[in-house]
Amino acid sequence: MQTNINLLRHGEVLGGSCYRGITDDPLTDKGWQQMQDKLDCDKHWDIIISSPLSRCYQFATNLSSKLQRPLVSEPAFQEIDFGDWEGKTAEQIDAQLLSQFYADPVNFSPPNGEHFTDFQQRILVAWLALLEAQQDKRILLITHAGVIRIILAHSLGLDVQHSFRLKIGHACLSSLEHFHSPDAENFCQLTKHG
């Protein structure tokens, strides 16, 4: 059996570029258009799953209604909580602290934020549950860059320490094929990314 998953990052968000994890800012008009443009050719999903944050969920709700597809809001697929960095730009955060986080997110978390291993665990539990519950389906998951990095690193067998090397821009669409086999280890392959 094969499950096909499209991972879509939200588009540009109101408020500009900053560390926006659990801060619930909506999309800009440009952000809506970025996502719509990315999905013009892909409308064949069985189910749409979304982060509950408005920058994902508002678009997901609109798309679900337009395509008449079921929509599930899944809190586990929301972005990491950046703690004291929430709403701040990179320039407003100590450069050495940022470097430590990007170099070693497992051992260095944003002050008062979600620990990276807790974030990773939250995502992977939800991801594996999704693959089990939606076997042989075509899924659109609308979520965040950090979530997509965790899923891609896990699915492709990459060290999570290096997940920040994966560039996930606004409205980035990644496609995975997950193969279920009762006699062998399950595996995924990345079919496109961009």
C-alpha cells in the first residue's frame, strides 16, 4: 500500500519576518495567493489536515469547502513555541544564542520555549498516527516550516540535528510517498520539493 502526502507550508504572514511559532497571525493577501498558486495543479486529495493556527487553518477551511473534502484540525502539527523569541526578528535576538540553536537544537532551546526534542516527539507521534489512520489515501497537510523539517528528516532518515539545512520557504510544497509493507520496514521517498 502507498500513502501520498503533500506537505504545504503556509504563505507570507501579516507582521513580517519574525520568530512566529505559536503566535497566531493571519496570512497576508500575498500569502493566500502564494498558497493558491502552489496548489492550482493538485486537487486530488482524500483529506486535508491542518495546523489549528490561522495562517494554516483559514486557508485549509476555504480549500476544504471549495473542494468538498474533509478537514481535520490537528494541534500536534502546530509550530514550535519559541518562548521569549516569539514575535522577535533575528536582529532582536542575541546572535550567539541563535547560532547555538541552529547548530544544536537538541541541546539548546529558545529561552522559555518548547524543547526541540519535545517538539520532535509531538510531531512524530502525530505523523505516525496519521500514516496509520490514513493508509492508502492522498493527504494534504497544511502546516509550518519546523513541522515539515521534522517530518522530512524522519522520513528520509536524516539526522534531526541537520534539519535546518532543509529550506522550506513560504508556500513550499513537498510531496512524499509512504510505502506500507507488512513484511518489511515502512519507508518514504521524497517525490518533489519546492
